[in-house]
Amino acid sequence: MTKALLSAMIRPLVEPRLPDWVEPLWFASADEALAQAAEAEIGWFDLYQPEPMVEIARAATGLQWLNSIYAGLDFLPLDLLRERGVVVTNGVGINAITIAEYVVMLMLAHAKGYREVVRAMERHEWLLDSPGKRELAGERVLLLGLGAIGSLIKTRLEAFDMEVVPVRRSGGDGSLGPDEWRGRLAEFDWVVLAVPATPETDGMIGAAELAAMKSSAVLVNIARGAVVDQPALIEALEAKSIEAALLDVTTPEPLPEDHPLWALDNAQVTMHLSGRAQTRMFQRSADRFIENLDRWRRGEAVAPRFDLELGY
């Protein structure tokens, strides 16, 4: 029997479908998971906080395969998992549809001034004009990150007659290379961040990049808060050197109540909800896990593989 450490949260979706060669070790708390971690060969121990997941991963000395619903696993002890030869599968693509839809919503809400419409509605005030007059059609988008999420963002924005220019390592084919996009920032109305969190992307949007953008440019970040130099962004928003920032992710999370981002009218903070704005995340994850169990038993590759070297 192969022992699998599994969260009770996904038990109703997984237990009836587990093959007879898997012995589940169910847990309902981090302490319960930690107590059983050393026995597990397969682990799916997602928790809302990263710290206990790190502790459990360190304690799971016999782990051979770690599965997660999360796409970004850069907080885990990647060097240790690599040393132990652990195979890691992540949740890349699980939330791609809803996150892409969320980006469209954020952009439309800003373009049409919808936040002011909602505020007026709460005041029972009948507006005589639209607070937002921007049209997406015809505007240009620089898209950093063309993975599962970025690809869906691209097609959805193109359906609004926007010109979307992605950044690719190789460049060409209508895209920009990693050494080209900074010099072209002034050409774009929107900059959308959908990159993985890696040392390479850490702080990739800083004071110089913000200064290079149009004064009417809008920054959209659904990647990770660390991708943006947040103090530099606050300074740019306060100076109105860019029009706005639409942020589903921040540093830290949760954002403290007294953080200056909350008070800026040209910043919208949506509390890292983009991936949660849907109902089928756990069902899709459970389906993928069961399919991977069959592959694992047959000695075939499980997917999608998280690269422990690259960090995504």
C-alpha cells in the first residue's frame, strides 16, 4: 500500500475514487498533517498559510510525489525537495479561466468608472454622466507572462479589439523579447503582469519601468505582489505619473489596514480573490489528482510538473 497524506477538505471528491493501492492519511489540521507526514509517500497537504506547509514538507522525509492546488509554490523548500528527488505537480491552469475573466472585469470596471457607479448607487444618487469614458477597443496591452493564464487573457482581450503584445523569451511572432519590452513601455495603454514568481521576476516593475510608462497607463497585477516594487508604485500613483494600478496581489498579504494603497483612489486592491471567483477549482483539482494517480501507478509522467530548479 502507498500512503497518501490528504486534506479532509477534498475527501468527498477524492475518497470514493481512490484506487485500492492507496492508503489515505486524512488530516483536518496542520498538527494532524505534521504528525503523519513522515509516513507519506504521496502528499497533497495544501493549507491557507504557507508556513505550516513548509514545516510539513520538511517533515515528510519519505515523500516521493507532492501535489498542490496552488500554481505558485516558490515558498516551499525547493532545494530540499530537489535533494530528496520529490516530484512536484502544481495547480497551473486550474484557475486560469477565472483569473483571465477577473482581468477583463478589472479593466472594464476601471475603464467605465464602475467603482464610482457603485458608490453613487449606495448613496442613492442618480448620476447624470458616466464617471468612466475609456474604451478598451483599440488600446494596446503589454502582456508579461504567456502561460496558461496569460494565454487566456490574451484571447479575451483580443475579443475586445485590443492589441495584445506578449513578452516571450524568444521574441518574434508579434511578441517582444525579454530585453526589448522595457524600451517599449511608452507605447502601451495597459501593462498586465501574469508572470511566475521567481528571482528573475522579483521587482521587475520598479521606479524606472513606472517612469517609462504613459501617464495614462494602467498597471494590472494578478501575478505576485513581489513582481512590483510596491513603494515605487505608491510613489507613482501619488504623483499620478501613471493613471492607475489594479492589484489582485500585494506585499504583504493580507494588506495591513493602515497601508497607503487602501487610501489611493487610483489603486484598486482585490485581495487575491481572482483565483477564488469560481466554484469548480476543487473538482478540477480532484479530477487531475485521480488521473495522475493512475499515471503514477503505471510509472508514467504526472502533470503538470513544477520545475524545482526554475521555481515554477
